[in-house]
Amino acid sequence: MKYISTRGNYEGVSAAEAIRLGMVPEGGLFVPETVPAFSQDEIYQMNELNYQEIAYQILEKFLTDYSQEELKEVIEAAYNENSFVDQDIAPVVKLDDNLYILELWHGPTAAFKDMALQILPHLLVKAINKSDSDKEVVILVATSGDTGKAALEGFKDVDGIKIIVFYPDDGVSKVQEAQMLTTEGDNTVVVSVEGNFDDCQSAVKEIFADKEFNNLINQNNYQFSSANSINWGRLVPQIIYYFSTYAYLLRDESISKGEKINISVPTGNFGNILAAYYASQMGLAVNKFICASNTNKVLTDFLNTGIYDINRDFHKTISPSMDILISSNLERFLFEMTGHDADKINQWYKDLKETGKFEVDEATRKKIQGLFVGEWTTEEETQDIITEVFKEYDYTLDTHTAVGVDSYQKYVEETRDNTITIIDSTANPYKFSKSVLEALEGDVAAENEFKILKKLNEVTGLEIHRGLKGLEEKEIRHNRNCNTTAIKAEVKDILGI
């Protein structure tokens, strides 16, 4: 299978090359030239398989230049009892007959990013081995919190790879920051920067597209790649857990063969919900995709109007991993929605760069609205839904999953659609313990966030995730302005160029 650019500016490459490069060097993102499909019989038969076996069936469809042995090796290295404590890897929890929670946080860092970032390093190393390059790979990561730690954990001490993570100062929780700063590994560097996640992400993407700077890096025997969801190797593993979810529902006789489900995803960068869309293109029976946003509701507004407009205030919320205005993976989605029309993508993203907004054509808007619903949740509603779900189901939501549940409820109120719905639970509640505890107990005294972990444990009885035990606040290593020039200087300093 070949991978092509969303902007039509790069010849097709293999899966390994798309993963090695991270994003299109000329600007744009790699997508599969065609999306493979399963029959309904094949999907039904997955109910007899475990997560690793389902993962193999998905990955072999997309990563056709990896051998069977290579795929089985990377799957076993990623999805095992040492990394994921639950046998199902991504278990599905029933709240009521119509509502299920897909827990994606049983990996080492307590966030859904582990689902992809435990396997990406292994895919990338094999991709490098398939190339003729002898350069050391430098992974540049912009994070709004969870991706950073998951990437650091996945890539630490991997030979031939150095990873540099940039995160917005005061834009992540103290627990997220401590997780990143306490990561071991001789090849890891964490950089706190002034600005927000969009600043970080834009700067990193500009560096990837900067030919002169890339030439300088190459001359010093380095090459760039990415662990953000702009890398296809990050996105394709996320498709797996939508098929495993459906398989588990079939296994438990919660749904019947071919029965459609709804999927509600709290998202900022659009990668997680895009993976669900690709799963549907492969044959998964999906009725509606509910795109759930917090106060930074640029995606909600886009889905409702067809206008993507980042000319708005940026809000710091209690669901910080969704505090994003520039959703990178929306470009892939629009490329699919337009039938791979690179001219439209180029024009829209030229408009976005020059004016901060673009508007899709009427046909594209109607096509999107036939599949996707955009909902959003205020800070107060987020806290209210945490309280409501805990009281009704004795189940503890984190602040992001709460947005997904609230958006689902709003959708049902508007449509009376009682289709069985899956809510992506993207983080363990302890990652945002202060906000969760305040939702359950009221105002929490301004004290060390790590002490609050213990208080939340006393209130909920939920075991503290192993990846969050023993953390301490650490001194921040760096603090630079979050712009392209400053980040280039930081990269050069770290690499000794």
C-alpha cells in the first residue's frame, strides 16, 4: 500500500517511509491511497480474538511492507502484561444498556496515548532499518499533556533515537508535568515553553517543513521524525481499539452482528475520532460520530457551520489536553471527505494561514454533517457530569471523558437516538485529581496536587494508577518562548549544532 500527501506535493511512499518521515517534508500529512475493508463476517469473527490478534488483522492491512514476523514482534512488544494491566488491553465498561465506557488508560502513563505510543517506537525502528539512512532520528513532540509522557516512555533508551518534548508552561496539570520531568532515559529531553499548545504544534510543524533547517540537521547526521498524531504510525494503532471494542460487545452479547453503534470522542486534535472514522470506512458499523469539545469549541462550530475559524479567545480549562484550536488531523479528514482533492486542501489551509479561517463547500459540509455531530461542554457542566455519573453508577470520570459523556447526553436529548454508544475514556481520573475531587467534594484547599491523589482515593475507592505513584515535583529544565525561532535554537543547543 502507498501513502500519499494531503496536499498532492509528494510522490507515494511505503508505510515504513511514511512512519519514518512523520509528516510530508513539503508540508501536508500522509494518508493511505486506499482504505482496506473487512466483510461483516470477518468483523463478527473478531469476537473470538484477543486484542493482539485483532491488532495484527488491522495492521497487516495498512503496513503491507512489514513482514508477518515484524508485525507480530512489534505487537507483542507493545501490548503485553508488563505494559497493560488489563487482559483486554482496552476494556469496555457498561454503565447502562445504551452507554459503555471504552477505557483507554490502562497503559504505563494512564492516558489513551499509550495505545499508540507503546507500538510506534518499534514500528519506527523497523522503518529506519528498512531505509538506507544511518542518521540518528530526532523525534520532535508538541504536547498538551498526555502525548509527551507517553512518547517519552515509549522512546526512552531506544537506540538511534533522541526525543525532545515541548509543552506549554502552565498548560498541563502538575501530574502531567511531573510525569514528563521524571522520565528516565539518556535520550530524552523535556522543554517547558511560554505559550499554548497551538503555538508549540505550529512551531514544530514549521520546522518539519523548513528545508534549510532540515538540511542543517541532515548535515550533522540527524533526521527529524514525529510522535504526534501527524505521524501515520501514531494514528493507525488507534483504529485497532474501535474494532476490539465492537468485538468485545459481540463477545458479551451486548450487540448483534452488524448492529450500528455511536461513538463519542472528547477530542482537540481530531486524531482519536479520525481513527474511529477510518474504522467505519473499513466496515465497522457506526451510526454517528459525536465530536465532543470543551470551551475551545472550534471543532463544534466547524461541524455545525462548515467554517473553521481560529480567530477566537483561547481558554485554559480543566480538560487541558483538549485546549487546542488548530486540529492537525482535521486535514486528513477533509482530504477523505473531498475524495482526495488536494487543490481544495491547499486552498483551505492557505486561507487558514493567511486569515485564520476557511469555509468548506456546501457539498463537503453536508457530507460531514451526515456522519458527525459537534457538541461542547462548559466547565460547570464538566464538573456536574462527573458528580452525576459517580452518584448514579459509582464510576469516576476524568475531566475529558466527562466532556464525552455530557456531549452524548446532549445529543440524545436533541435526537432521541438510543443507539448503543461508546464513550472514549482518554485518561485515568487521577491525572486530573484536583478537578475531579472538586467536582465530587467542592472546593479543594490549595495544596500539593500529589496529596490530592490520596484524598481522591479515599472518596472514590478507585486504585491509584501505577504510573502516577511516587511522583514528585521537579525543577523545570528549560523555559523558552514558544515560537519557531526559539524552538530551532533549543533543538540546535540540545543536539550540539
